[in-house]
Amino acid sequence: SVPHLLEVVKTDKERELVCGALESINEMLKVIGAEMGGNDAFLDELIEIVKDVLSCGTACQKDEEDDTYSEEVDDESELATVLLDYAASILPTLATAIGGAKF
């Protein structure tokens, strides 16, 4: 379900799973459009989650011990780049789904 995918992005520590969740959300937006979440609260949450990923604020981007951005996690730079790409790709899809003026 969509709420579960959003929760995975926020809380899962495995980047590959988070990438898959972001990709699924993006594909669902392409097919279903803005009705996917059913309300503005969903859209607001989705935008906040994308912002969290782009600012390296999700669980898979943080150091477990001190809850800050991890240099060790950044060593997986290719996967980190893919994660950011998936998050960024949601923005134009979302803008198309809800319309530029509302976006």
C-alpha cells in the first residue's frame, strides 16, 4: 500500500529497499495520478518525504549511533546517487499529476 511505501522511505535502513519504494511510488503516480493518495495530506507527506531524501534526512542516510549524516554510508556513493535520483524523479511526475499551478 502507498502508506507502507512512504513508511519504508522514512524509516528503513536498507537503501535498496528505499530506492524500490521510491520507484514504486513514482510509477504509481504515473499511472494513477494525484488520486493515488486521495487527499492533500498525502501529497504534503509525499513532498516532505522527497525533501527528506534530498536533504539526506532519512533513516538509510543517517548514522545509527548519533542520528547524523554518515560518512560511512556515503561511501556507497553510487547507491546514494541512485537514491537521490529516484527521489528527484518523483517531483516532475507529481507536478504532472496534480498540475503545475497546484504544485
